Amino acid sequence: MAVDLAKVAKEKKIKYFLISFVDLFGVLRSKLVPARAIGGMQKEGAGFAGFAAWLDMTPAHPDMFAIPDPDSLIILPWKPEVAWLAGDLWMDGAPVEASPRVMLKRQIEKAAKKGYRLKTGVECEYFLINPDGTAISDDRDIQEKPCYDQAALMRRFDVISEICDAMIELGWGPYQNDHEDANGQFEMNWDYDDALVTADRHSFFKFMVKSIAEKHGLRATFMPKPFLNLTGNGCHCHASVWDKTGKKNLFVGRDEMGLSALAYKFLGGVMHSAEALCALFNPTINSYKRINAPRTLSGATWSPNSVTYGGNNRTHMVRIPDPGRIEFRLMDGAANPHLLQAGVLAAGLDGIANKRDPGKRLDIDMYADGHKVRGAKKLPLNLLDALRNLQKSKVLNEAMGKEQIDSYVKLKSEEWSAFGRHLTQWERDHTLDC
Ligand SMILES: [Mg+2]
């Protein structure tokens, strides 16, 4: 045992541990364990009933256990007597394969066998809204182009700086915070790292932002499109593949964009599976109001509607912002942090293995001239189409396991059906007099 959590508890004066796991819907679930019991929990794990979370299990399944990963330990900066741990789910002595952190680890193992290591950074956009969720929290934040608005940013200095200070303390290397393109919307950036570290941090970041916002009497939402007239919450993912030592970026190459042949194959893989990946990257009913959206108040949606890539051009699904790095702009704030990374890696590895060609770079404004592009695949218009694409994706079924994909599609299809049982005001407005 590399790290003895009981010892850490004494040294750091930790009174409680949150032993957590993320389910297939991205919900962070935990047990709050007093320090006196952490020694046993580190070995045996914290027990949970799988059916009670969004996992494909029945009430008859035996207990599952979240075995905490000591490397993921984070002392809550805003409540230092509590520490958080990411856990891997086990049942009957074996890992739960249809659970997001295990699914990501499987892709990382596959990449490692080929000598590859995926490093990523995520840009988690969020809104600060009022506690009842009906409006943004700052009623003076009304500019038509509010991006980078210094005054609106500084009116939320107390919240933003507390979150940024926390990231500094945690050693994440935060380097900038800004007001984003929608009124009430913010983004905070920290250093990229190995995909698993980024996924764990991404989970924790959402928890931290919501917790600190609440402390200040506000509410934070990562919902993909909480306000129809405003830009939605994206969660762009910057990716590069490194050698197994993590010292050499294998995406750096000599073409005009500074990318290697390997990078283009990886990109080709993600583009090949994009319509199916939407089920993981855009996992909610609401997600499809962000992609394929009409113009917003600021003049642009900043989100894609077809499968294309450009250079340093934000109107495409994929941007190449710098040498040795690719930005995937499809993901939204509802994306499951671990499945997001697992999906990128699974599709990227397929691209490398099968030498997928991403086609030609399009140096056009997709928002203005997208209709002139011939042959580009369109993104699904709703969750059901995305789920159907995922279900029939040979690449993702093979890479991530048919049983795992079946579990995910089954649960998400139930969500789609539940949505279908709602009678909306729109239907009444448009159909009552039919
Ligand atoms: Mg942004």
C-alpha cells in the first residue's frame, strides 16, 4: 500500500473522507467516512447498492464497493477537515466494467500497451444563476457581447477567486479565469495532465464550483443550454498523445499546423465516430439545444453542427489551436468526465490502428458558409439519434465493450422515454386547435 490513508488523516487533521464514484449519468456519489474507519475502507472499499445509482443493475445485485484511489486524494479547500477520494467500483471481487472510471482505465491500459499516453485539458463553462434556477444571478450583466466583460467578472470576484485560490492550493496550475460569451457565464482554466487525472479533477471541479457558489448564496450550473437565447455551456477538450514516459508529445509534427501523421490519424478516428460519440459527449436531452442551435444574442453559438475541422478557427467541431494539440469542441457541460476521456481515447486509438483519414482541413467560417460544404456529416439532432448511433457503432462497441455500451444505451433510452411522457406547453400551444 503506497499511501496509508489513516496516517494521512492524522498528519493532515482530516476528520472525514468522501469515498466517491461517478455513475453512468455522471452523478458524483459518495459515502462520508469518519477518519477512524478509513483504514478498513481503504482495503475493502465503501459499500453501495448499485441499483440505487445510474448503473445497469437490479435490486438483487450484491453490494458493490468503491475502492478509493489514494492518488486522487483532495482536501476540500473550503472545508479542510474533509478529504475527497475518487473510487473504482468492484463487485464479487471483480471491477464493475460498466462504470465510467473503470471504462476510462481500460482505454488507458490499451493505449499504454501501444506505448501511448493521452494528456488532456478541459474547459468547463458554467453559469452563476439565482438559487431557484430561473435567471442569471447578476441582473446588471446584460451586454449583448458580454465575453471578457471585466466589470461583470469583477462583480463575481469573491466566488471566482475562491475557486481559483483553491486550484492553486491543490496544485492544479490554474492560469486564467474569464467571463464567457453568455451573460452570467464563466470559464476557468487549469493545466492539462494525464486523462485520468483530468477526469478526476473535472468531477471534483464541478463539485467544487457548485459548493463554493452555494456558499456565496448563488447556484452554478453546467447545463448545456440553460437559456435558449444565450451561448450554451461547452466543455472543450484539448488532447495530445505522448510517449509512455510522458516526456515527448507525439502530436508535434512538421506540417503547416505543427501536427504529426499520428495526430491526424487520431483526429480521423474521432471524426469517424463523432455521431456516436455524441451520446457520450452530449448526453442529455438538453444537449441538443446547444449543438445545432440557432444564433444567440452574442451573434454566435460557438458550438458545431457538423463533423469538420479547421485550423485556429472556432466555427468547426475540431480546432487546431497550436502545434501538437487538437481541441475537440463537441462536448458540453453535462458530459460524464470519465466517459468523455474514454470516448476520445477509444475513437482516437481506432483512428491510429485503422489509419483513419480526417480529410481536408476546411479554412472557412462554418457559421457563414457551412451550407456550401459538401459531404460533411451532420451531428445528430437529438439524444435518441445519438444513442442509436452509439448502439450501432462497431468501433465503440469493440473498443469499450458491447455490454458496457448496452448498459449505457439502455439507461439513457429510458431517460429519453421518460422525457416522451411529458406534455409540453409547446405541444399545447401548437396542437390544441389542430
Ligand atoms: Mg469557452
